[in-house]
Amino acid sequence: MKKAESWLEKTLRYRFQDAELFRQALTHRSAGNRNNERLEFLGDAVLDFVISEIVYRLRPDASEGDLSRLRASLVKDESLAELAVELELGEHLILGSGERKTGGHSRESILADALEAIFGAVFLDGGFDAATDLIEGAYENRVRTLPDVNELWDPKTRLQEWLQARKFALPNYELVNVSGRDHKQTFAVTCTVAEKSAATEGESTTRRKAEQNAASRMIELLTGTEQ
């Protein structure tokens, strides 16, 4: 734990008074009953509140819906996992042997849950102000580059709106290939727009993300032809 404690102090500038609470935050359910699931539940709520206050303060003219989308873009599992990777959290996770063998240290859901668990553990260990300071520090770069609300619509939604505005039919998504082992599959999806005789392909570790990637490429293709 000494290595993990030094990492936390260096990256997020916090040292736990209760080292066992920190250990619990790093422990996945595969490694025992005293794991981070309850802390993740608490950390999720603390994170939502802190990020809500941040976007409320930074975007004084945004509507409730826009504020919700801004918050969601920052607290969704994908964003949490990306932040956890940047912080090199995976190196310090405590996993069962099965998860270690199948790459649990880099699994998106495990990383996202562990980061939220740390937020929850800091709340219990040091109070709300300590948790707020740590979350604000972790999100410093993302908050500084907070996107325009219009950029937050996912690619599939943006493509659908683009097509509907021109009275075109909705795109067709088709799964064309699945490769890799069960725990590390790659999905390939095509996106077709009949009116434009256009097709693009996207790949990712889930079908949903593959569809989003294909839609994003279709948007680039279609908007490029209008210029």
C-alpha cells in the first residue's frame, strides 16, 4: 500500500488518515467481500454534486437540460475510465486472480468504479471539502476545456438530426464482424445512408461504440461533401 499511498499523494495531493479505507477503495469485488462497491455508490453521489456545482457556476446561462448534458459528459463511465488511465490508477487496483489474468487493470467499468470509490472514501476520510478539492483537482484539465453544449450530442443523434433536417431516411446500422476472445472482443459495424449512397465503418470493444464511431465518420463524410 505504500506505493499506492505515494501515488495518491503525488497525483491527487491527498493522504488518507485511514489507510484501510483507501485499501477498500482500491479493492474490486473479485478480491474479497470487503471491496469498493459501497464506496463507489457513495462516490458517485459526491461526484455528481461537485460536478453539478462546477458546471452551474461555469455556465450561468445554460438551461437545465444543457447543464445535465455537461455533467453527464464528465461523470459517465467512459470519461471516468479515461481519467483513471491518465492518473495510472490501474496499477494500484487490488483484483482477484481471474480479473488479473483477463486484464481487469485496464477494464473500463473497473477503473470507473474504483475512481468513484476513491472519491467516496475521501469523503468519509476527510469530509466534503477534502472530496471537493480532490475532485476539482482531478478534473482540472477537463473543466478548463469544457465543450460547447452542441458538441455533447452523441454522433448517432447528430447524424439522425442532420438527416431528418433534410428529410432523409434514418441510417441503417449493421453488425458485420465480431473478432477476438469473449473478454476482449472487437465489433465492426457499418453505417449506411441510402439517399447519399454512402457507407462508413466503425470498430470498438462494444457494438454501441462501434455504431457511434461509424456514425461519426458518416457525419464527417456527409458534411464534407457540402463544403
